[in-house]
Amino acid sequence: MAPASFDLVFVDPPYREPLLQPALTVACPLLAPGGAIYAEASAPLKDADLQPLGLRTLRSGKAGRVHFHLLALQQS
């Protein structure tokens, strides 16, 4: 897939597998300027885990046992 070719990427890996960080790592280069990642997880995502990926949280919340996050690339 071409870099910077997606405005929105959905990430919803199986919660019992350690796939969220690798999926976010793959998704980041795909984001077009101003794009976002919608990610679901079993726990809230921490800023310390997102910063090395160059991501920041725009919005987050919880529905039942699912934590959802709208993420964007940090502005330079």
C-alpha cells in the first residue's frame, strides 16, 4: 500500500494477542496528512506507548469492555 494513502485506518486486533502495537506501527505510514486511526483495545492506550509511534489521542472512550481511541499523527 502506498504511504500517506489513507484518511482513516481502522485497527481492531484480537485482544488476547499482542498485535495492537505492531498494527499501529504498520498503520502510521499509511496515514495521509490530517488522517486518523480508529483503534479498539481491551485497555486505554497510554500516551507513553503512543509517543514513540508519533501518535496522539484526539478522543477516547469506553463502550462495555471495549476502549476506543481516535488517534492522529503528532504535529511537527
